[in-house]
Amino acid sequence: MIFTLTGAHPSRRLPKNYTLIYEIVQASGIGRHLTPAEIYAKALKRRPGIGLATVYRGLERLRALGLVSEVYAQGSGAATYEPSGPRHAHFRCSRCGAIEDVDYAIPARTINALAARHRFAIESERVTFEGRCAACG
């Protein structure tokens, strides 16, 4: 069975398992980063029998549609996922591994200048700062 996401563009029709994955990531809220294993555990509680491979396929599809964002911070060991929202950077604590949102985005003029200078077609950028969070000092 296929469902249309509430409030989403009508052409964004997803299988019910992918809709469930989307709902889980959305419910986590902006600034919360879930691993595929965490998403799988939550999905399994709501839909026993869902497979881990289905979660991975669903996350890839949702990312491709722009409904979720994949965050891969160097050294974290795994990608995490968050609801799509305004452009921002991330901070990863090198001690405890926590990942937090940072209110920063590379200015569009800088991205455009880089693209023109190197003849790139830049489609997205990811900025991750690394250091120690306040708790780790």
C-alpha cells in the first residue's frame, strides 16, 4: 500500500514502511540526530517484522526526496539522520561523540564563487566543526 505524506507534495508517494521511517525522524525534531539502528528500534516497536534493510532503503529514498538529511561527521562511525530544515552546520565532540546543530551556513556568494572558479556544479555542502563540547571541556 502507498500513502501520500501529509503536507508533502502530492507526487511524494511512499510505501507505508517509508512513511513510518519518515514519521520517526520527523518526531525526533530538528537538532536530534538518529542513527539507522535507533530508527530501526523505534520502527520495530511500531511495526514488528520491519527489516533493517528496509530502514536503510527508506532513509536513502527519503534523503533523495529531500525529506530527511543525512549527517556524516568524520570519526562518528555512522551516518545519522535528522528532519530536513534550514541550512546549518554541525559540531561533533571528539571526546564523547555527541553531534549538535550549529547555526551557520556558508554564504551563497562563497559557494557560487567557488563553483565558478573551479567550474563545479555544487549541489550541496556539509560543514562539520570538531572539538570538545561544554560537558567534555
